[in-house]
Amino acid sequence: MKVLMAFDGSQRQLSLSEIAAFTGMDLSSAQRFTYTLATLGYLNKDHGKKYELSPKLLDFTFHYLSSSELVNRAAPYLQQLSADTEEATNLTVMDDTDIVFVQRIVSRHVFNANVIVGTRLPAWCTAPGLALLATYPDDEINDIFDRSQFIQHTPATITDRGQIWASVELARQQRFAHVEDQFFYGDVSTAAAILDGSGRGIGAVNVAVSRSRWVAERDMKRYADLLISTASSISAKRKT
């Protein structure tokens, strides 16, 4: 897994020596692992002795998406949300301190085409992340914050922990989260959490809108109501 993770997207191809350096292995260990992965079909090797990831790795993505109850349950609702808003709609889940996009429907108005299934973003500065955090107990949120890096992604990014906590509390009260320009400048995002039977967030639906198309007086309540309704429809029935 360390060898596969060395291909982090910054470089398409890596040499054996580069793989060894990125993984902290000696050359002999790196060679054994790359040989095995190439034999199994998860790495391709070109004539210049450079390695790259093979399409066979997408099998894991396919198996995850096809076996995920949440993804399958959410799919028709996400499609309806996309039709109602004509904007990019997403399904995300929490993984450690990040949200991960597991389903995405883009529109002709899509703001950022580089966000695809598998993209990771920090939970603390994204609408889906804040919506999910709002369903967690305080000690769990503090633990996630302790392990997060509050980086200034845009000139508008809020990095003060107290202000981020205030955003979580507001999401708890409103049942949706809303951010503007926090990770991508010009991006306006609204999200609501999908809950399990105990009321804990297991995923989030969100709508991402370009600032040039956003009119708060027209869009805020409409999108919030749509997202809360969509998330509620996907959520499990509360246990009594």
C-alpha cells in the first residue's frame, strides 16, 4: 500500500529509486513490492523503467461504490437535486479529518471540474464537513480539530478555531451548513447531513455554486430547504 500511495497524483510516473525514496524503503524492498504489484496488474512499467498506476486499481473504486448502501440509496435523490438546482451536486463521507467525494453530478455551470470522485478536502472548511461535524459529540469534534491543519486556502479562509466552532454550532441549529470562498475562491457551498438511526451523520449532500451565479436572497433558503429535504429522505429512520 505504501508503494501505491507513493503515486499521489503529483507525478504520473515514478522510477524505482523514487518509489524507494518516497516510501522510506531500501531499493531491494521497493523492487520486490513493485514487481509483485506489476505482476498482479496494479502497476504498469514502461520501456524506460518508469512505473505508473494501472486502470485495474479502479476495480476497488467500483467495488466500493457498487456495494455501498449509502451511495445506492442516495443516487436517485442526488439526481433529482441536480435537476432541481442545475448545479453541481455531491455526496460525501467523512474519513478521518477529511471529507471524500463518493458521488458527483456536474452541470454545465460546474465551478470546479477538477473535483472528482475520490477527491479529499478538509472537513473543517467545507460545508459537507461542517454539516457532518455538527452531528458529532463535542469531544470527537475537538479530536478532529486537534489533528487538522488550519491552513489559509484562500484569502477568505477562516482559520480561527473559535469561529470554526461557531460555524459548527450554527449548522446544528439550522440543520445545514453554508460556506463561501473557504477552500476554493469563488465557490459557494451549502450542505446537509444524512443521518443514521441514532442521528449521527454518515454522509452529506451538498450543492456547489459559482459566486457569479449566487444570489443569497434568492438561493439561500431554497437550496437549504432542498438539501434538508434531500438529506432527510436518504437518512435512516430514527430509532425509538
